[in-house]
Amino acid sequence: MSGWAYYAYRTPSSGWILSGIGVSAIAVIVLAIKWTFHPSSSPDAIYHLVQMLALYCFFQGSQQLSDRQFGNNQFGSRWIKDTDG
């Protein structure tokens, strides 16, 4: 749904949430290939570092979520930004 909201309405929260999903996928890949950048580091530690970035993206997306009002037009309902503040 975030992908559709970003494509159709360009909501600011959707970009952050999609980024969080992408970074989480990168974290899973790091864990699956057991990648480390130093002999004393473990793949679990690298996974958790990357996953922290994903959680930050999810957090930023959640901070920008807002309720939308729906308006009717001839093509169906579309979101209308709240201009009352």
C-alpha cells in the first residue's frame, strides 16, 4: 500500500516506509550471505546495524503519517490535503 500511496499521491511518509522496506531487504541479504567487514565481527552484528537504519526509516515515515480527507469527483475518491492547519 505504501508503494501505491507514493506512486499515486506522493505522500512524504510513503517514501520513508519504502526505504525502510528496502534497507530491511539489504539487512536480510547481508545475513544470508554471512558478510562481515572484519574477522572479529559476526554477520548478526552487521545485520543488526543495517536493521537499525531500517528502523530509523520506519520511524521517520511514522512521524509523517497524517489523516486525509476524502473528496468525491467523477473518477472516484481522491485524497484532499487538509488546509485548515
